[in-house]
Amino acid sequence: MRHGKKVNHLGRKAGHRKAMLRNMASSLILHKRIKTTVQKAKALQQYVEPVITKTKGNEVKEDKMNASRTAFRYLQDKTAVKELFETVADKVAERNGGYTRIIKLGTRLGDNAEMAIIELVDFNEMYTQSKGAATGSKRKRRRRGGSSSANTEAETVETPTAVVEETTETEAQESADNQEEEKKED
């Protein structure tokens, strides 16, 4: 029985599993997001987050050298280690863990496996921009009470719509006139 054994073997032997996680971690660091199954994404999250943590707080040259060698032991890819220490380490310096996000996509067509996207949290521009825009915008304030404020709001709303309607009528008249002139010329 497998009581208390927390490692997800992913249907592979130890050497194959380590190689797969190593390659997936390198791809995640280089491409910032990858599409895989949910179980592989969870296993990759446990594998890659300690590696990213090792990149933090290495101001001294000897510490950085040791951390990069340790990261290379996990990744076995020089370009991934270089990317990790140059770009990823700067963005995650202020974050205390939780460097990756798993987004479930649904099931795969062929074998009905649950699919997911695993991405580095600080590199998703769409999510960070929408979050920043929501917090950066000011709240619209309204006055409560008095009917005088309600009347002024109603007047301001009616005025622009009337202008819009007039412009559309004049445009319609001008287009009708242009069509009549074209018929007369022919």
C-alpha cells in the first residue's frame, strides 16, 4: 500500500519522471507559460517553485554562483538558468512564494485528460494590467438626497442624445440629397 507517499509518479519510472520535469521546468522558464495536463502541472509546480526561490537574495557574487549551480542541477539547461537569473529573479524578488499559476482548461479531445496552463504569475501582462487598471481608477461618487441633483443629471443626459439624433437626421437628409443629384446627372 502507498500510505503517506506524496510523490505523484505520473505513470513513469524515476529517471523518466525527473527528465520530464526538468524539461518542462526549462520550457516554463523560457516561455513563461506552457500547456500540459493538470497532474503534470501540479508536479511541475512543486518542482520549479523551490528553484525560483533559490534565485532570490543573491547579492554577493559567491552566493549567486552557488545558487546558479544549484539551479543548473535541477534544470540542466544553461539558457534556462541564464533566463532565470536575469529576468525571472528580478520580477519575483518581492514575492513570497506562489510564483506559478495553474489555470484549468477542460478536457483533451483524444483521451479526455484534464488540461491546464501553468504560467509564471508576474509575466502575465493581461492579468497584471487589468488588476492595475481596476485599482488605479477612481470610484465614481454620487450624491444622495435632494431632487435638484437628480434633475440636473436628467437634463445632462437628455441634451447629448438630442444632439446625436439631430446629427443623424441631417446626415440622412444630406445622403438623400446626394442620391437625388446623382440620379439627375445620369
